[in-house]
Amino acid sequence: MLAKIFIKPKKGILDPQGKAVSGALARLGFNRIQDVRIGKYIEIKFDAGDTDTAQSDVRSMCETLLVNKVIEDFTFEIAEE
């Protein structure tokens, strides 16, 4: 199985890196930018047996280690390899 995990700051949480990129894009002439949020992308290959087990395992990985639940949200996809 392959888990593709997408992590981003929660709405309302300051994202200094996103603000810096937004400002740089505006200075380069990209004037239609409304907001930029910078997050993380993680891929994990593992054996799970079935999709339900894989989803449960990935959710547990995110909630216990990979994501700071106070300031970050996450989504993920599971694909068979």
C-alpha cells in the first residue's frame, strides 16, 4: 500500500512561509494571488492487508506522530502498489 498524506496549517493559523511566498509572487507580477498556504506532503509504503486496515493505520500515524493537531489539518489517500 502507498499512503499519500497532505498536511496544511489550519484556517486562522498564521503561515509565515505562505505569506512570504505570496509577497514574492506579487513582486514578480503574479497579482491575482489571493492566499498561499505552505504544507507538507508525506508518502509511506507499507503492508496493511486491506484498505480499511490501511486507512486506520494511516489515521493513527497522523494523529500520534505526523500531524500537530493543534495547528495542522490533514487528509490522505491510500493506493495499492
